[in-house]
Amino acid sequence: MALALHSIEQEDEANRCPVCGGDKRTCQDPKNQRAYEAGFKRCYASRAVGWAMKARGDDADARALVAYTTFHPERVKPD
């Protein structure tokens, strides 16, 4: 069982695109070059995490951190 799982994980990794993380059999196929659409989303939680990581500066342990966010309803900007 463990060997089969390891084999599946190796196959998944072999097929993963190092750029986008998707399946490289799809994202690197020239036939699909016009099949993708990019989009943008705004996420203030991600921005807060980015600012917090930047504030840590050259902290050697920064890569070991797991970032999280906390929503504070009392800080919501009134209409």
C-alpha cells in the first residue's frame, strides 16, 4: 500500500509544472495556449500576511512560519 502511494506521489510530482503547479501535460501543451484565461482577485488577508512577512526582515526562521489571518469585524470600514 505504501509503495503504491509513493508511486502515485512520484507520478504526480513528475507531471507537476514547476511554474504554475498545474498538470504540465496540459499547461505546457501548445494546443492549449489559448485555452487559459488569467484573472485577478483582491485578498486583503493575503496582503496582511505579506506585510507581516516583510516586517520579519531577514529572519532565518521565516520560511518555517505558517501564516494565518484573523478577521476583526470591528475594524470593517463603515459604508
